[in-house]
Amino acid sequence: MRVRIGESELELVEGDITEQTTEAIVNAANRTLLGGGGVDGAIHRAGGPRIMEECRKLGGCNPGDAKITIGGNLAAPYVIHAVGPVYRDGKHHEADLLAKTYRRSLEVASENNIETISFPSISTGAYGFPIDQAARIALSTVIDYLKSNQDIRLVRFVLYGRKAFDVYANALEELMKPPATEEEPEQVSEQAD
Ligand code: AR6
């Protein structure tokens, strides 16, 4: 699934983030930047030890922020290591932090003249963020960014498995719907007395 946002494209695919040939892929990292499971484990396994060598020099990364390294043996020349929020109960600024994580990743890409970038579904694995909500936040943050920044030509979400893909595809369809017109009759609800 692919939509146009201004001059840029936003694409959803089902697949493995480590196989993407965009200029950058985003890692769903943790604040140490010293590796872990899920996307993080897969990226370091496929990319080899040179990525970790650079990560060690970065001094960690706060949730909501992102830092860049080389891509090592990956097809993508760069990895942007982004730290999403751990989901607790939705009342600890998780939504704001998740949006910030996507925004910061895109800013880091722009600062490094990166025009094509692939994201995984940050925070929806080990960090437990409900994927329906995370998909809406991820997509709307990227759409807003692309509307005001033309330097990034392609943003691809790489969803792991059919289920995750469908959740993102439904969320994107909803977000791309034109807003309801004002002429629509208002819903009159019956008041119980
Ligand atoms: N390609 C694309 N998506 C993947 C892949 C892959 N190869 N592998 C898993 N996913 P997670 P988080 C999906 O746990 O929730 C690590 O230990 C997965 O199905 O990788 O942000 C870090 O070091 C899920 O939907 O990231 C941190 O400690 C999504 O990617 C912690 O996990 C994210 O799952 C970060 O947790």
C-alpha cells in the first residue's frame, strides 16, 4: 500500500526491516543502545559488529530521541537508533513520546540528507504499546512531517507479519479519508428523561 503526501511517498509493506534497501533503516532500540532482542537483535546480527562499535561511543539515548550510525553489512548505509516508550498504562505520556520518537528519527534523517527511510513498528513488541493506537500515532506523525518537509522522498513502514500489516493498512485508510463535510446532518440523539 502506497500513498502520496505532497511530493513524498508513504508506503506500507510486510517484511523484515533488515532487508530494506532504503538509505536508512530505523532500529527499535533501548536507552543503552547496546543491543537487545526483536528488531534490535536482528539489526545487529545482520549488520555485524561495526554498528555496535559506533553505538558504544554514543553514550545511550533517551526515550523519544534517536541517534545515527553506519549500517555495517546491511544494504542500508545508515541505521537510526530510536528509543520508543515502554507502555505502562497510557497515562505516562506514552503517546507523546512515541510521536516524538518518530519525529526525531525523521529529523535525524533530514539532518543527514537521507531521502529514503524504513521504520519498524516502534514500541509494539517488547515495549508493549497497543498496536492499533501505535499505528495511528506513527502514521499521523509521519504524514505531518512529510507535509512540511519535502526533503524525505520515501517513508516505508516494514510490518512484521500479516496482522501488523493489516492494522497499519486500516489506520492509514482511516487517516487518508477526507474529513466529513459540514453539510452532513447532525446526529440527534434521543434524550432519556
Ligand atoms: N523486521 C520488522 N519488524 C520486526 C522484526 C523485523 N526483523 N522483528 C520484530 N519486528 P521490538 P520495541 C516487529 O520488540 O517494542 C529490544 O530488545 C515486532 O513484531 O523489536 O520497541 C530493544 O533492545 C514488533 O511489532 O521493539 C529494546 O529493549 C515491532 O517490530 C526493546 O526490544 C517492535 O518490536 C524495544 O521494544
